[in-house]
Amino acid sequence: MKLPKLPKLPKLVRFLALHMLWGFVLGSGFVLGLIWTDFMGLGAMLARDQSGLATFLLFFQSSLTFAGVAMAVAVMNLGQDKD
């Protein structure tokens, strides 16, 4: 059985999704760096959390912020001429 071919996403949607993905990657890397260096005891504090909710929220909210900033910067740079 052959699956039907899905339509290709519009160019601007792919543009935003790519920049959102890069923002998530940068945000996750930033939080991993904070935890790895134990900045102001953050890694030790998160290690004591039994549920993992604090770590999840820190990763999710930071990555979401970085993704929003990455998309905003990409959109603001759309109108610039490349000299």
C-alpha cells in the first residue's frame, strides 16, 4: 500500500520552523551550559528535584524564549538587502 504524498509546506512556514528549531537548540544548549557549570548552584538545586518538573520547565521556557527571539530576528532581517 502506497501512502499519498503530502503537500510541501509554504516557504515562509518552513523559514519560521527552521529558525524556531535553531532557537530551541540554542536555548537547550544554554540551559545545559548553566547546569553543567553549576552556575550559582543551579545544577545542584535541579539534582535535588525528585520530579524533574523544574528541569523540564527551565528547558522548555528557555528554549521557547530563544526560539521566539530567533524567529523575530529572522523576520526583522527579511527586508534587508544583501550587498
